[in-house]
Amino acid sequence: MNKYLLENEIVEAELQKLTPTQKKEIIDNFPTVDDFQSLHFSYGMYIRNEYKLWDKQHPHQAQYKKDAVFEGVDYHPYHPDAISNRILGKIWKAITEIEPNLSTGRQSAGRGCHIGPDD
């Protein structure tokens, strides 16, 4: 990846990477956006690392100021964790609102679901 992608560009890139099977797994295993955002430490980490959201040269970093810390937690909207969480939410929304016909029934959240790059 030669250039930095912005938030909506990352969403589009990830939607293109996901197979219909993976999209169906998202619909079936993550009935709410909060369920999908629970992938913060797996799929979210992949997004933060793959798209270099921590890189000091990333355009989002110019917006990030460490001025939103409350009780030791950084709530700034351009913190890489906040960005990846919004990206997860947008991916979930796009899949569940645009492609809900992929679902054949709901399963328990997160079971047997492989989201992310294939190895």
C-alpha cells in the first residue's frame, strides 16, 4: 500500500476484500453493530495495522491531539482505536443494510466466524 487511505476509503477497500461467505458470516454471527465492534482486538487491530492508522504521517494523525483524555482513557475521535471502531461500524452497516439477503438464519455471536485476510 503506497498511500494512506482515509476512513471511508478503508471501508470500501475492506468491503471489496470480504467474500460473500464472510459477509454472510457477519450477518449471521453479529446481529448488532456492538457485537461486530467487539472484534476491536482482532479485525480492528488488523485494520489499524494494515492501514497504518498509528503512523505519524497518516493524515488522520494530523487531526489527532491528545487532549481528550478522561480518567486515563483517550476519547479523541481521531485516535486510531476510535477510527477503527467507526470503520467496523460502517462495514457492519453496509453489509447488513445492503446485503441482508445473504443471511439464512442467525447463530450465536462470533462462533465459527473468520473475518479478516485469508492465510
